[in-house]
Amino acid sequence: MDKIVGRFAPSPSGRIHLGNILSSLLAWLSARSKGGRIVLRLEDLDTVRCPRRYALQLEEDLHWLGLDWDEGGTAGQGPHGPYEQSRRTALYQAALKRLEAAGLVYPCFCTRRELHAADAPHRSDGRQIYPGTCRNLTAEEAAARKTAGHRAGVRLRVPEEVIGFADGHLGWYEENLAEACGDFLLHRSDGLFAYQLAVVVDDAAMEVTEVVRGADLLDSTPRQLLLYRLLGLPEPKFYHLPLLLSADGRRLSKRDQDADLGALSCRLGPEEIIGKLAFLAGLNPEARPCRPEELLAEFSWDKVPREDLPVPPGLFDGT
Ligand code: GLU
């Protein structure tokens, strides 16, 4: 079997929180339990939201938790550097050029406000489906708008086609992208490359063979698979893990400040945090403290629930 390469791909826009820690733990266990390697890539395309000090803090936090990596990080060790997306834009530009040369993309002048105001169809989760406003602009029309000072993003022409894949944890998932999201952005009008493009270019360039991440990104995967196919890149295997829910049933997020490592580490040590997460994720029968290595021998995706995980009140309070 080919060598397994897993990855941590955090967006360092604040202190790591319980959800990120669980994703990192499962990415680490999934790769390491098969003798694989781990790459750390910093998804800091939005450099305003992701200043370098957060990346350095994140590295310190992962070390403290006992989640190590073999390649990447701010030190940039390894053959595929740099490992900060903010320093890899030439690669995204090259991929975009290839799609452009194949006639698969077009400039889009719609502003967020216009899209909001437009009576466009929405998905059940409230997200808008791009109505195709700029899809058929002629080259002359697009050039005239650019000359008039309008800034363009770049969208991918999405085919009427169902794209599906077998998730390593959640099973079969498919979407008709034309119905689910429409033509999606690869490059934003403010000059930032979109996550969907950057993540595909990087996972392929870094030879990642398995992507482990939260189920909130499950519906990004068909878009990414389309890009893999159009760019002729090898597809990794995907594993999406359940999300952690707060007592009132919301998804835990960066806004839950008592769930970020700054607050957690005032109350708990690394082995307590890992032990409690392992318990929640079905990897340990009780919430006893442990190090990630202690979970390796018994690790199996089959033990991890498929439904979202409510965090019992008080579980992460001090002991
Ligand atoms: N950078 C993304 C995040 O922190 C994760 C991207 C991925 O795992 O594909 O939410």
C-alpha cells in the first residue's frame, strides 16, 4: 500500500478550540495508526484574520497536546514548502490559469450585496445558489466592466452532474453542484483565492492521501472533487467527523470562548483534554486522562459515532 499522508489544515484565526482539537486528534490517529505521516499546513489566506502570531500559538498548542507532525508548519520543514497558504498564491494562480485556458471559468462582477438582494434560490441551510448572472457575459462586456473599474471574481462553470464519493466515515455522499451551489468562486473580487481551490491545489501538491475534517465541510467535498477531476489531480480519501454541540444544541465554535484552549488550559492539562475528547468520540470507555499515543493501538473509525456529539455540561470544567 502507498504511504499514508494525513494533514492538519487549521485556519489560525484565533486560539484552537475543542472542535479543532478533535479534528486534529482524529487526523493524527487515522494517519499514525496506519504508519502514516502528518503534514501541518496553515490556511492563512486571509492574512488580516490570520496573523502569524496565531500560527505560532497554534503550533505551541499542538505540541502541548502531544499532536506532532513530520512536515510543514511555520518552520517549513519538508519538500513541499512553504506551508502557509499566504505564501503559496503562485500555485493557485497557476491552477486558475489552467482552468481559464480550458474555458472552465469566467469573471463575475456580482457584489455580495447584489447577490443578497437578488431573488436567487437558496438552499435549505440558507446559503445562496449562484444564479449564473455573469455566466454568459461576452468578452467585450466583461472587458468594458473592468475598464469601468468594476472588480471581478472568478467562478468555475459547474456541470449539471452528480458528484459523489464514499466518505471513509459517513459513507456515500453526493450532490448535483448545479443545484446545490451553482458556479462557485475560485478567486474573490478582493484578490483572495477561495478555500475550495487552495485546499485542492495544496492537498495534491503535498501528496496528502487522507483528509480528516469536520462534517461541516462534507458539502464542500463534491466541489473539491470536481476541481481534482478538472485539474487531473489524484483524489485523497475523505473522512468527515461529527461536530461537537453545546448544551443548547448549537455547533461549538470560536465564539464559545470557554471551549478554546486558552480557557481550557487554565482548567485542564493536555492529557485530561485528550482523554475527555477521546471519550466523547467513542475511543475510550471513560474520560480518563491519556496521551494521543495511548489511543493508537485500539483506534478504529468504526468506534467514532456518525451523529453530532453533544458535549455533556461540565465535562470540560476543571477536575
Ligand atoms: N482550514 C479549514 C478550517 O480550519 C479546514 C480545511 C480542511 O480541513 O479542508 O476549518
